[in-house]
Amino acid sequence: MDQVILARIQFASTTLFHYIFVPMTIGLAFLIAILETLYVVKGKEIYKQTAKFWSKLFLINFAVGVVTGILQEFQFGMNWSNYSRFVGDVFGPSLAIEGLLAFFMESTFIGLWVFGWDRLSKRVHLACIWLVSIGTVLSAFWILTANSFMHAPVGYVFQNGRAEMSDFFAIITNPQLWLQFPHTLFAAFATGAFFMAGVSAWKLLKRQNLEMFKKSFHVSIMVAMISALLVAIIGHQQGQHLLASQPMKMAAAEALWNTSEDPAPFTLYANIDTVKKENSSEIKIPYMLSILSFNKFSGSLDGMNQIQVQYEQKYGPGDYIPSVKMTFWSFRTMVIAGGLMCLLGIYGIVLARTRKLEQRPWFLKLMVGAIAFPFLANSAGWLMAEMGRQPWVVFGVMRTEDAISPTVSAGELLFSIIAFTSIYAILAIIDACLFVKVIRKDAEQEEVEDSISHDPFDKEEAHALAK
């Protein structure tokens, strides 16, 4: 019943659940904007029908994401009041800008876009969905501005017993931000793209509205491939940056207890013993870690034991080694899932270009299952990033144990965890049921039902056609 552990569990469960919906919102908004652009440019009704189909799933996802996001931000005041009081002057403006500018921007233009299909001109309506997409991207930017400060604090001074902002420009030009933001953004595009490609693959297997779902598969698999490759490239650069800014995290991601040999091998598998601080067995690839770390066939890395000594000299006594098993395996989960996404994206484009997609039912079935890959990679990547930073809530400035609310008891935390988890379970069931209902519905039936709403004088005939 430790308060710090319970507060961390609650924040982690809320964030992981919320993070299911955020990348989907960003990715689907971008893809729907592309589909509607094709409709406006080419003038083909099929692209409009395709955009309308995906808009239903987008709106369901957006609604649930908003609810979970509000709960997540409330926790800063409820469970982490010491943190909010200490760095609120630096952390708060980014969240305020996200809420007052980006979120209201996307919400406003979602309303215009949803109700403006037959009321606005094509180009104005298209501008609305692109502004929604830009709004989701800006939301991600400002949230990550705040998160990047936690990993690499800049632009502040200690004053009046707390951290106060001294340089807003330094905060928004934080090197950590400009690696984390594009990495997260393209991961979100990949999430929406794999979801669209997977659902399209299922529709093609069921032989439902082939023309429409071929279009959405072709668009989404292209975005999926490009995004997955960019995520890998930027992730590689981010890893090299972390070697300098957070070397303990990268040593934990390799389960590297002592300074590596030169050249350094990459550890595929390790049986980690955190008590003895050693690996009883390992499977390694020679030279690979040096190549990944320094882009050359030489170079060694400091181990956790050596970095621990350095941190004690710099920050004082304490245990600065994070959860090694969690960091090590979440990193590999992210890399494996991301690698599979790259391979599937490349092969999917080849099949789409050669018009052999329907001749590979095994691949279409695989793409349905591959919907889970980006969600797995996103969650594993977040766990690696946040768990690898421990014991710091703001790296080098504030420890996690000092950030919790002193007046919130363990019992209150436990009750709220159970209550929130129950609500999330209900929301997840409702969300899944709505998704399945929309996806299983034949698109041709939807066209007839749309005609009901647009032609109220012929409802009986339209209902008969729908049946």
C-alpha cells in the first residue's frame, strides 16, 4: 500500500488507456484529410464515401479519447500536487496552450466538418478536416513540450522555492522535444494507417465494397510504410541523443551492468538478475551496439554500475538504476513491433502496386492482426521512456517520491484506481462494440441509409431498400 507505487500505477493505467486513442485520432484525422483531398481534386464520389465511412470510426475514437485525457490531466492536481506546485510555472503553460488553442481548434472544426458535408463548399469542408488534423498535431506538440521538459529540463531557474520559467523559447526548442515529437507523430500516423489497412483488409476478405476498400488500403499502406520507416530512423537518432542526455536509461535498455567491451555487441536476449546485478545468460550480436550508438564499428558504453557512481557524485546518495527488466524488454518489444510494421508496409505496397492484393488472402489476414502492432509499439515505447527515467519525475531536478500529494492516502488512491479502471473497462467495451458495429456494416447499406436522411419524402422506399 505504498502511496508512490499506487500513484504511479494509477497514472500509468490512465496514460496507457488514453494512449490507445490519441495516436488513432491523429492518424485517422490525417488519413481522412488525404481521402477527402483526393475527392476534391479528382471529383470521384468513391473517395467521399470512403472518407465518410472512416469518419464514423474517427469520431467514436475521438470521443473516448477526450474523456480519458481529461481524467489524466486532473491527476496532476490530485495525486501529484507537489510536482504541480514545484514545476507548474514551467509545465503548466504548455498544457494550457494545448487546451485553449489546439484542443478547441480541433473540436471547433470537427463540428463544422461533421455537420458541413452538404452545407459547406467542397474546399471549405476540406479545409475543416485539415484544420482538425493540424489541431491534433498541435495538441501532441504541446503535450510533448511538457513531457520533454521532464526528460531534459531547460529554460527555468530556481526561484521562490520552485522552478520558474526563464526562457520559453528554450523550452520549445528543447533538443529532446525535436526528436520525441516527430518520433511520436509518425508513430501516430502509422497507428491510424495500420488500423485503416487492417480493417480494409478484413473488408476485402469479406468481399464487401471492393472498390472503396481497395482505395483506403492503397492510401493507408503507403502512409503506414513511410511512417514506420521514419519512426525507425528518428528513433535511431533519439537513441543516440539519449546516450548523452540519459545514459542510465540506455544502459538499462541494454541490461549493461558494467562498461561494455569495444566494439560493443547488441544483446538480443538476457536473463537479468537485478539482485546480483548481472546477466546469467545472454545472446549477443557482435559490433551491433557500437554501430547503433556511434555509427561505426568501435566504441564502448558505460554500464549502470559506473553511471550509478557518477550520479551519486553529482546528485547525492540514492539508487539511480531504473527497472532494468521493464526497460530492457519494453525496448525490444517496441523494436520488434516496429520492424514488423516496416516489413508489412513494404510488402503491402508491392502487392498493391502489382494488383495482387486479393490473391494473397494470408497477407490480408495478417494485416488484420497487424492492427495491434503499432499499439503494442506505442505502449512499449512509452513504458521504456518513462520507466527508464526513474527515479526522476523531472530528470536531475525532482525525484518521483517527492512529487506525490502528501494529503492523499493509500486507501484513497487504491479506491480511485479500482473506480477508474472499472470506468475504463466499461468505456473499452462500449468503444469496441461501436467499432465492430460500424466495421461489420456493409458500406452499400450505409449509402441507402444516408439517402434516408437526405430524402425525407421517400423514407418508406429507402427503408425497404435497406432491408
